[in-house]
Amino acid sequence: MPKQWMLKFVEVGRDMPPKRDPDERKKDFNEIYAEFARAKAQQQASRCSQCGVPFCEAHCPLHNNIPDWLLMTAEDRLQEGYLLSQETNTFPEITGRICPQDRLCEGNCVIEQAGHGTVTIGSIEKYLTDTAWEKGWVKPIAPQVDRQESVGIIGAGPGGLAAADRLRRAGVQVTVYDRHDRAGGLMTYGIPSFKLEKHVVQRRVQQLIDGGVTFRLNCNVGDDIAFADIRARHDAVLIATGVYKARDIGGPGAGLPGIVQALDYLTASNRLNFGDKVPEMESGEMSAEGKNVVVIGGGDTAMDCVRTAIRQGAKSVKCLYRRDRANMPGSKRETANAEEEGVEFVWLTAPKGFVGESHVTGVKVARMRLGPPDVTGRQSPEEIEGSTYTEKADLVVKALGFQPEDLPTLWGEPDLPVTRWGTIKADFRTFRTDMPGVYAVGDIVRGASLVVWAIADGQAAADSILEQLNSESRAAAQ
């Protein structure tokens, strides 16, 4: 039976942590949501209906024990709640900040379906883990026994870091190889600080370093070290590179200066916020200051770009998307935040080309309408004949998604198994590839996806690798 202080959703309304005023928050890159106060977190957690079949848990890629740690929060058993959340989620303070809860746990909350407003699961998850760091409940990684086996992980993004954490806690020697100068992947260089402040990522990286994980940064596989050499050094290898090759669009004027890719733009901004010297920002190439900015795309990366442009001091920011608001793939919450900050969304529009001579001055845009559904069930956008016009633009950011790099060619490994989409071919249960001892997780297997899926894959792959190592150890002992 649920405790008497639960099921308060009838008398207590849904409430989010307070947001900073748009005029204030668009002047900096700090997170926009304040922290829940203790009493408010308890009150909001008490709204949980403690379902017999919790849809929130079922629709979480990590299958977090959400009703249980909501109950513990309501009962002021915060340390127990944190420890329970950590059992299934390596980085709950990160998913609490950047997961699209409106499409996952909160979007499937039973009381939301009943019209009472979902439990604010993400904000409570963030509160629990931030409190755990503050109170010292987050303990160092300290394996009971150190093992001799080693695993090489290629990619220091969420999938690679989640696997490194689980393997190291089991005593395995872990080395993480990454092309960048800081670990974290897109959590460090792709997601802006107003959604995920960088100290949140870096303290987890430091926890791994303190726990004995070795990081080889500025290490480009295929150039600085051969994939074959990594395989020779380790008992198993996990590929967790993510997908970084930008999808592109052509058309007249597509090569004009002033047209940039989303990841290049976000990386330059994040590097500047780290205090790095960024020539592209100094030259103005990646700066939106004083410019009319047009972002093309409708996903979460596009939302990151438009909100970054606002903070850089853009004169105007417009987002072009070929479908309508209801069919936009990005988070509805992020769209609302962007609109509050002054972004204009131009729905049912698609670029046809670019205007300019020595530099882009505009985007040729066609108006669209939604036609019959495509194979995915979504209505297909159709161009309205004779509707083309020009949107003024001094900076155009293309946020059209990502696809895999050609790893077999880049790494000189023609036998590396890939699908017809270029993703690594791996078993979705064990994450093994057809190469002995080689595993793969995250976006490089799934295609561009969510951080939470990469974490789930990384944890599951670590378990699969441990099973392999244990099996080999038993065989050697016989």
C-alpha cells in the first residue's frame, strides 16, 4: 500500500523549479532553472500515484526505479533515494537536466494521462543527486579487488563514460581514448551550459580519474594510434564514438561564408565559455553578435543553436522548420524556453538556397503544407508552388542532424562490421560485434539518439564485457 503522504496529485498541483527571467538569463550561459527547495521537492514527489505498473519506469531507457525514489524523497529519505537512483543510472544529475522527460518518463506519467499534470520527475532527480554531491554521499570509485584484465574504450561521451564507470567499479583496468582535449563528448562541447553546466560533467570525469580510469585525450584513432594497436593492448574494446558527421543541404549559394554547421557553432561557443582561445569567435565567423541569425532544423540541436545565438547578442534569431509545431521533433519545453527568450519560429518553411556574393545575406525559403503520412506515420511536407521568399540572414546555422563517419576507412579496418547506414553492426542485447572482443554502443550503433540511451547502452555493454572476461577467467583456471 502506498504511504499516506503519497497520492497528493489531487490536492497538490504540478510545479516546476522557478525559472530565471528571460531578460536576465539570456545575458549569460548559466542554467535557467533554480534548484528545488527541500520542502518543495518533498511536496512534488508526494504527487506520485505509486502505480502498480509504473509507465514512467517502463518508458525510461534506464528503467529507473522512479516511484521508489519519489517515495523516498517524499519521506525525506534523500540519501536512500539517491543511492537507489544511482543503481540504475551512472549520471542521474545529467539525465535530470537534459533528458527530454516530456517524451519519456513524464510524458507517460499516469496522472498526466488523467489530467492532473505529470510529476516533475526530472527536477526531483536533479535535486536528489545535486544534494548527494553537496552532502558527500557520492562516494569515490573503490573496487574491492583490482583485476588484471583491461578494456579500451574509444570515445569519452556518455556511453563510453558509463561503461568506464561500471567496469572500473568491478576492478577492470580501463583506458578511454578520445579525440578531444576534454572528456564528455557532446555533453562537454555540444550541449550549452544553460542546459548542462560543465562542472557537472567534469566532476564525474574527475571521479573516474580518481578511481583509476586512464584518459588518453587528443588521441585520434587512425592517426595517433591504430585501432589494431588498441585491440592488441586490451582484452576487450568498446567503440563509443558517437556520430559527428553533419547532415547537409545543398542548393544555390550553399558554400557561401557565413553558413556553418551546428556542432562547429556550439563547440566554438562552449570552448569560449571554458576560457579557451577560439579564433573563429575572435574573427566573428562563429559569433552571432549583432547579426540576423537563421537556424535550419527542428530538433534539440537546433534549439541549442537558437538559444546560444540569443546569448551571443544576435540582432534577431529565426528557426526554420518544414513541419508545424505539433510535428517538431525537439523538446516542447525547450521550444517554449526559446520563444520566451525572443526566438521566432517560422513553421512550415524549407530552405531552397542561399543569397549573397562574398558572404551570405539571406536564405531562399519555400512555404510548405503537410500532405499524407510517410512510412513513419508523420505527415510529409509538400512545397506550395510560387511561395518562395527570402529571409534576411548574416549567419546561417544548419542543424539537420548527424550521421556516422566512415570508421572502417578512417581506421583502416575494412573488416569492421557496419550496416547500410554506416553505423557499427552490433548485437542489441550483448553489444558484441562480429570482431572478437570488440563491442559498440550509443549513437554509433543506434544513429543519432539521446544521452540517456547512450548511458543505458554503456552500462549494458559493460555487463556484457564483464561476462566475457569472467568466462575467459574461468576457462583459464580449469
